[in-house]
Amino acid sequence: MRPVLPVIAALLAGICAAHGAPVAKPAPPAAPAAKTPAPRPPLEQLFAELKAAPTTEDAKPIEDELLAQFEQSGSATVDLLMTRAQAALAAGDRKMARQLIDSITDIAPDFAEAWHRRAVLQQDSGDDEGAMISLQRTVKLNPREFLAYSELGGMLEDYGDKKAALAAYQKALALDPQIEGVAKHVEELSREVEGEKI
């Protein structure tokens, strides 16, 4: 059985043509309305959820959302440069990634995540001193950057500064109780640092 609507449309077109009337073209389908992106949850809500997360697996999507929000600079130019730096890093061009990140820290020195990315690149290139300075700048600009605290704790521990490493780990753990591996470091370093005091 042929569909009814196309048959009626063909009949009407034939009648109109026979009487010399112009044939109306069907209206193009309406473009779908652009979806408004859902508002991102506020940081306070996310940190509350993070503290209540019972397992590392439960915490992971919350951590990811927080880190994604930390990367929003509020500047289209800076966000574009960050995207390009990430693309350069993904392509293995660390030199270009570092140049782009350095340009961001020049034009937006208060953007914590640029310093965080810079620290990662510095550590990868063997510049541990520079990486620690950049991590310290990161947590100064964003005192909730739990991942940077964890990374800073790891570097300080590697260099034997157990007291400072413990303090950094404790700050990371206070923000994110499920951050991977940090609770164990806090437990071990607490014993060692307390032992040094005796």
C-alpha cells in the first residue's frame, strides 16, 4: 500500500498545474533547536560529593569534573591556547606545548592550571626545581587543587623533605579523601615525622 500523504501531495500538484496555479514548494524541515549545555555543578557541591564518595571509583567522575572546571580560565584566548597546548602534547611536540603554556603564564599569570601544566612539563624534562616552584604557584592560586598538592607531596618526599611532603599530602587528602595512594603516604610519613620529633 502506498503512503497516503505523498499520493495526496502528487494529486494536488497535478490539479494546480492543470489550472495554471503555482505549485507551492514544501517548507524545509525546521532546524533542530540548539541544545543549551546543562549548567555545571557548583564547586561547593562537587567538593561535598567528593568528601562523601565511599570509594576511589565513586570519586573519579567527581575529580574529573572538578579538574575540568579548574581548566576553565574565563578567557576564550587562554582556553584556546590551553587546547592547542594539549593537542601539541598529544602529538608528542613537547617543545610547542611548553611554548604555548609559557605564553599563557605570561598573559594570564593568575591562572592556576597553566602553572600546573607547566609543572608537569618541567618535571618531564628533568627540571624538578622548576616543577616544584610551579606546583607551589598552582596551589597558591588555587588552594583547592588537590592533584597539584598530591604531586607536590610526591616531589618533596622524593627529595627527602618529609615534613613538607606530609603537609602537602594532608592538604590533598582533606580536599579529596579518596585521592589515589595519598592516604598511605600520609600514614607512613606521619609515623616517620612523629618519630623524628621523639
